[in-house]
Amino acid sequence: MLCRSIAAVLTTVTLCLPTAGLALAPPAIGPLNSAATASAQAVAGAAEQLGPVPASPTIDAAALTGCDIDVLQKLAASDRTVMQWIIVSVPQSATTAGTLSIATVRSGRWVCTLPSTVAQVGRQGVRPILQRRSGDDTTPAGIFPLGVVGTPQGPITFFGNSADPGALGAYRRVQRGDCYGANPNTAGYGHWRVDTSTCTGDDELLANNVQAYEHAVLIGANTEPNVSGDAPGEIAYAAAIFLHRTTYASGNVPKATSGCVSIPHDQLVTAVRSIDPALNPRFAIGTRTDLLATPTKSGLPVR
């Protein structure tokens, strides 16, 4: 038994309590009188691989006829999670025409699913996106995912004034008032809205471009959710950058774009039917020299 005296109202009462199961307060710990020191230098433990090393898809010349194998090898080595590359290559940064091709992993090997076709880019060529500004008539250069934008029917990547040709993701048939904001430093910049009265200036009223936007794919250059330029003071890098149908001047001469990438009708339909969001696709846009200089990503995730 443990007996303690408790003083209450000038009277001392002695209580005897059973000690079994009674939690006693630990003894007080005095202040430290010296700084903590390490007994040995910390050493990093061995890296632990989180999963098996995935087999690299085979790069076979016979399956890649029509695609640039050298560029694909560099791109594939830069990110092994990407199973589809949409490659837009131009000879020089000021060139307004180049080529577009699509390489896709199928059954463990890379296949050229859209052989090289003539593509038009910006009237001022291509420019790295961080050096670019809206309205400079260049196509953003770099590596970009598929863009996604919110619309009244939900998030989409594919859209067009014509019926869905068989896109592998959500497709919006353009409706009256569908507007893609492109006026820098306004709330609508880089966003889709339905607006029949104030879709003006650089904003694009999509129904007005029936031929160019027959079908289109949103390129993820400065797209939602983090759009730079939709608030005052922000840099407006790019808005409304699409892969769409080529338009022609008199004499059937292809027109350069204001910053998009365009290809002929038949190839565009093939592209829309081939680009697969499930394959983590990427657009690679730039001069061939720059694309060949894409750095290889080494190492695997470790913990």
C-alpha cells in the first residue's frame, strides 16, 4: 500500500491507495549542461529500388519507317514513362514549315503510327516557351503534355467544328459561343468559356474557324490548371496552342500559323485517332538539332 497525506480545510486526511496499476510520475529531468554531439558521421543507407526495371521498348528500324529514329531514341531515353511521342521538327528556328510524325509503343516496341507529314508552324518560326510571348507569332518549342481545358461538358483535350472522328479522349463539338481566351492578363486568358458578346481581341471564337478547327488537339503549352498570364502582371507565354488542320492561301499554298501546328486533313484525322491519353503522350517541338540534344534522364525512383 502507498499512504499519502492530503491537507484539506485545515484537516489532514491520510489516504491509503493500492499501488498495483498506479502510474507514478517519472522523476524530473534536469537541464542539459552540454550541447548534443554525434558519436559518428551520418551515412546514407543503400538506395532501395521501388519496383522492377521496366523493359525498354524495342526500337526497330523496320517498324519506324517514316519516323526519325535518331530523334526518337533521344526522346525515349529522356523519359521512359512516355509511350507516345508527337514529334514536330523544323530545320531552323525561323523556319515556318517542318514535319510532324507520331511514334507509339505497341506490344513492347516503338511503331511509327503517323509517318512524317508536312507541318506548318508559326509565321516567325519556333521559340522556347520561356522566351516566347503571346502574339509573337512563334510556335512554343519544348516538350509538352496533352493540354486539358475545362468546358461546359467537362475537361477535354480534343475538339472541333466537325463531328468526333474517333478521338481516344473526351471530344467537344464546337457550340455557339465557344471561346478560347487569349487576351493576355485577363481572367479568361488560357481558359475556355461560352461567350457570344465579349469574345474579342485575341480571344478565339472557335466557330469562326470552321476549316482550321475542323478537328483540333490542345497542346499543353501554358494550359490549365496553372496558366501564366490570366492575372495582371503575369507573363503571358502562350494560349490557344493547338494541333489543327492546315489552311491554304491562293494557289494552294499552305499558310503558316499564329503559333499553332497544322497538318493536312487526312493526317490530322489519323493523329486525332492515334493520340492516346492513356500512353502519357508528349509533344516534342523544336529544331532537329535541339531535339537531338534532349538530355537523357538517368536513374530510377528510389527511397
